[in-house]
Amino acid sequence: MKKLFVSAAMLAIACASLQAQVTLLAKGTLTQSSAGSYKDLSGLKYTLENGASANLLGGLGSGIAYAGGNTFLAVPDRGPNAVNFNALVDETVAYVNRFHTITMDLTPNRGTGLPFTLKPTLRSTTLLHALLPLTYGSGAGLDIIPGKPPINTPLKHYFTGRSDGYDPEHGSGDVFDSRLDPESIRVSNDGLTVFISDEYGPYIYQFVRATGERLRTFTVPSDFYVANPKPTGDAEQAANNTGRVPNKGMEGLALTPDGRTLVGIMQNALIQDAAEGGDAANLLRIVTIDIRSGRTTHQYAYLLTTGSGVSEITALNDHEMIVDERDGKGLGDGSKAKVKQLFKIDLKGATDVSDMDGTAAAAHAVSKTLFLDVVQLLTANGVTPDQIPAKIEGVAFGPDVKYKGKTVHTVWVANDNDFLQDLNGPGTNPNQFFVFGFTDADLGGHSVYVPQEHFPCFGGW
């Protein structure tokens, strides 16, 4: 009898089912605020090193989070660095990191088109800072001015996206580095704080929601950090043989419905895992962190299917997660979108791979089931592949709605437009939001969606 050998990647999706019967309910854009077209509400009036406005409204979909009622939070990444400016700092500027508070008015559509209309409104912009001094780039030898923001005060030291904001005497695990590349955001159950994942460290930071002050830092396993930070990705990759790949750190972040556990996922394989080749090159590590103790409790393995990386993870319930796997094709890349898929994974009973190398860990990857093929569903609703955003990055569950006489759960998806709103002409690449509807029956098996517990501490949240 012949033995059948199946790769770890095939085993990871062996139980994958057909796409659930998810419905596109609405889509909308956010292109302006009370401050003007593509201006946020930070109140910043100055110009960044590359000539962009310090209050440019863009990149909103790097991460989104539901905050209860009709309120969502959205976080841009490290700022407008997708145009040529200064290759010695990977085109980055001292854009002050921030998150936005947005109300999303989702109402039944009485006319033609999608079942609901969506009106996003920007309500506020919160700048992220630390109480204690941070290390900023001096600009020496890099043909750029110092990276300290002009709005700093003795008690507010703002984080920025500029790549040289680190202490060269320490590794990327230095909590006093000013450089921050936010990629995901989640709201604590009491509504008072937010958790934001960072690619540079990688780190997970907790901020006071009302003020933007850093409250706490959650560290990840030491072999996730690089020993020799550099101002460019190429130089950093060449100088390190372990740790996260430059610009591919802690990309996704989930918070379990009870508000007790953070679940972070790397965008790509760690340098040391990728070096092993084979399935290890497609191995992404997931970490779980107990919020109360701050301790990393487990590591799990996730294997890519057809995407080039993962952009988000969000909690379906206390042990099942939805993972956003994608490529870089679509609007913003000048090509046609191909891979934008949401997979359901289950951490219950999964093998802890904390002490395993990449090859061993890949053999214990979590099972994954296709939940939503975003490209397939959007094209079925008249959105051409070249108009589907290349960077579908933000994913969050939102409020239930009534649709066709029954209660429907919603999952919200947003894009990171790289601050290139006028890429192919005025307003051709806006900040976009897509709302999908599903029921528990669409999840397959015995999966049940459990919403996050929200206990707002005061009005308006």
C-alpha cells in the first residue's frame, strides 16, 4: 500500500470549506473632515520633511476597531512614505503617529444598489506620545533634518514613523525608541484604553484613549527583535540573522471578547525561520499575551496559503480568529487584485510552538478554513479587480443589523491607501470601508460569533 505524503501547508488547509454565504452590505469612503479635504483633526499646521501636510488624512485602514454604538477607531501606519524623498531613511518622515475616532452611520438603502448606505464621519484625531523622553534621529549622515517633532513638550514626546528614531546602542527591543509603525488597533472592554501593534519593534503598546499617552508596553519573545536596527530595511536585513523582517513585524492584533487576552500575528516569517526554507519560509508566528500579567503565554504557527503575508487578525470568539491574508495587487499598485482572503483559524487544541524551530513549527500549523474571498465577492458586486484596494488591512467586527427580517452580524474591512489619495488623479485612491454581513450558519461547523464585551465608563464611548 502506497503511503501518501502531504505537506504541512496542505494539512493546514485540508479541512477548508467553500466560502461562506457572506453578503456585501455597504461600502463608503472617508475623504474629508470639518478641517477640509483629506485633512484630519489633529490641528497640526506645519509641513513634513517631504512636503506633505502634517495633518494629511490617509492610510486609515491599516487597522480598525469597533468601540461600541456606531463608533470605530482607525489607525494609519507610519505616514506618507510611498513617494521618493530620501532613500537613506526609506522615504519616511517625522509624521506623528495617531488614531482617528469615526462614526459609521449604516442605514438601510431604500433605493437601488447595495442593501445599506454607509456614511463615515471623522470625529477626532488623537496623537500618540510618551511621558518620558524618546530617542529621535539626529539626521546626521542621512541628508535629513532631526526627527524630533516641533510639537514636543517636556511632558509629551511624540512617536513618529521616521525610521532613524532609535538608539543604535540597543536592539529594536528598546522601549524608548521614538519610531513606531502602527498596524492594528483594539479597544479595551472598558473603553478607556487602546492596544496598538507595532512593526518596528515589534511591540504592542497600550495607550490612554482620551489623551494618546502610552500607558504600558507588552514585549514579545526576544527572538522576534533584531539586534542591529538600521534606518533602511535593506541595511537592517543585512545586519541581522534573527528577528522580524524589516517592515514585516507585528502586523495583526486581536483582543478576545472577554478583554483578557491579546493575540498578535507577524506579517511574515521571522528571519531565522525563513532561512530554513520549505514550509518554514511561509510560517507566521502567532503570540498570545495575558493582559493582566503582561506575559506571553503561547506561540502558534500559521502557514500562508496563496497570499504574500497577513495584515490582520481579529477574534471571532475566545479561541477562533479571523485572519486577513493578502497579496499586494490592486488599486494603489497599478494592477488587478488577486488574493484578499479571510480565513477562520482555531487556537483551541493547537500545538504550542514556542520552543520549535521553523521547520518543526510548520508541521504543527493551525487549521484554517476560508471564510470570505473579498475579491470574489466584490467583483460579484460590480467592483472591478483594478479598483479593489491592494492593501486590504483593517478588519473588525461591528454591530449587528437587521437584514431581510433576520439579525445579521457585520465584519468591516478597510484599506491602507498609503496616503496616495490622488494616485491616478484627484480622489482616485480614497480611504475605503466595506461592510459584509454574515450569520453563524455561514461560519460552518460549530463556530459561533461572540461579540466583544463593551462596558463604557462614561458617555460618548
